[in-house]
Amino acid sequence: MSKSKTIGVVLSGCGVFDGSEIHEAVICLLALDRAGVQTQFYAPNMELDEIDHITGKPTGEKRQVMKESARISRGPMNDLAQAKATDVSAWVFPGGFGAAKNLSNVAMVGGEASAHPEVTRIVQEALEKKVPLGACCIAPAMLSAAAKDSGKKLKVTIGNDEGTASAIEAMGAQHVQCAVEGIVEDVDHRVVTSPAYMYDAGITEVAQGIEKMIAKVVSWI
């Protein structure tokens, strides 16, 4: 496949506790490159609360999501507010707590969550236009929050975490239990998800699921 197709990758910062999970993001990018597609990077223009990744505690400092995300993209970054869902052939959302704290408020309010307004807009536009969506780790819960007022009942997975699964169901989506190396396909809505680091698993197992997720996204474009 020539690199004639472009997939949008939405990042939420840089680091598992306050942004995008770096392993997951890099595995997604590697799988996309191996599949022969181009990537375009997006993030919302907003601040995040910085977490010390050694102690796991807030530092009291603020960082900017787009600038932090550019650490992963190696520079290129686009404001999600300037994008339309049809600007790219598909969208991919790596996990990390940024998906649950910056792209949505799932981490704070669970099943009553809503997504960032620009995330909601992109996700709902994508669902309406049948633009494929891929998400891993906690990001499927964010998708559920973004889609809950769309009239579309998504089928997603975050693995086997009962609390998060219950929150997903409360937001009107269907949760399907799935092993770390597996995926759940919602063919009707062109959504595919994988648990990734929702399990206490090794990077090889996590990569197996993410690579399958990316392969399915690419097969739909």
C-alpha cells in the first residue's frame, strides 16, 4: 500500500499519568507506518495538571497538551479544533490517563462522564460519516462518553476491569470483555478497540492487541 491514506492520531499529552501512554502511542505509530499509511497528529489546545511520574503525585504545575503531545509526534501537531472528521481516513486514540482526564472526565466522574467538546465533535462526525475509529486502553471509555448523545450504541472493550466496564455501560455503550492481546470490533459503527495497559501486562502482549486494532482500522479505509 502506498502512503496515500492519512490517519489522524489524537494525543492527550506525554506520559501515562497525565497524558498519552507513550508505549501505546509508539506502538500505534509503528503499526501505522508498517501498514503504509501516513499519520497526522492532533491534540486539544488546553492545559493539563502535571503529575510527577516517579511519585505519581500532582506537582501543582500546569502544562499545555499540544506542546506535551509534540514530544511524541517529534514536533508536528495540529489543534483538534481546526479539524473535521473527514480530513483523514480514520482516527486513532492511544490510551493513558490523558484520555480520561484531558480528552474526557471519565477519571473523575465515571459513568456520568462527558468528552472534551472537540473530541465529542470529531467522534460524532466520524460516526455519522463512517470514518473508522480505533482506541485502546482507557480511550474506549472516552469514546463512549463522546458518543453517548449521538444515538449510536458503541460496542467496545477495556479488558476486564469491572468498574470501568460499568461506567461504559452507564454511558450507553456495550462493553465486551476481551483479553489483552485481543480486539473488539463494532463493524456497524466502524469502531475497534483493544485493552492494552488496562491489564498489568508486558509490552509484547500489549503490542499484539494494538497491532490487531491498527490492522483492522487500516482494513476499513
